[in-house]
Amino acid sequence: MAAQQPPFSKHLGLRIVQADPDCLRAELSVTEALGNRNGMLHGGAIMGLADNLGGTATFLNLKDGEGTTTIESKTNFFRGIAIGDVLSTETTPLHRGRKTQIWQTRIFRGDGKLAAIVTQTQMILTSAN
């Protein structure tokens, strides 16, 4: 499932480096196309990256026939990530229930410093939804 990323993640250049039901790790090269006017990674790219990772992590925990959609997302920004850097991420569960899952994605700069934390709630979709 983790290898079957949507076109958006391919557009970002996302690389999944570890995927299991308890932890998802990824890397992303910060290109000029993902930058803001200050030469840093755009906040929207960070939020989109984390949304994709939270959805992927949820899919790794679903039963056959279930799907997911994001119903809430919150981002805290701590530091910028410069164009040319390679960021790394770690997505771990805060809650895995029958109807919702909550995931936290920590985004680190290449120097290992925390740049952002995104916490999101995923709703579990079944044929009854």
C-alpha cells in the first residue's frame, strides 16, 4: 500500500523509506518548485506532504474494503527548510479507533532539527458511510 502513492506525492517527489502499521518514514528533496518567495519550503507543501503521509499511514491500518479521508489537520511550524535541503519525516499514531485514527507527522530538516509537526484526524470510510 505504501508503494502505491497518488500522483500528488509523486509530484512532490516524496520517497517512502519505511512503512509499517506503527511508523511511516519518508524523505523529500526541497526543490525550487516547492519553495516560497523567501527561498524556503512552502508551508502548503509541508501540509500537503503530511496529509498524504497521514492518509498512507491510515491505509496501512485499514481492513479490506475500508478507505479514509482527512477530517481535521493542524500544523505547527518551528523552522524553515531551505531549498536544496532534504527533509525527513516520521508519522506515528496517537489514536487508532474503529471510526477515526489520529496521526502525528514530525518533519525534520537535513540537520535533524524539528521544522514542523502536523496532527491530523482521519475518518475511516466503509461501504455504510
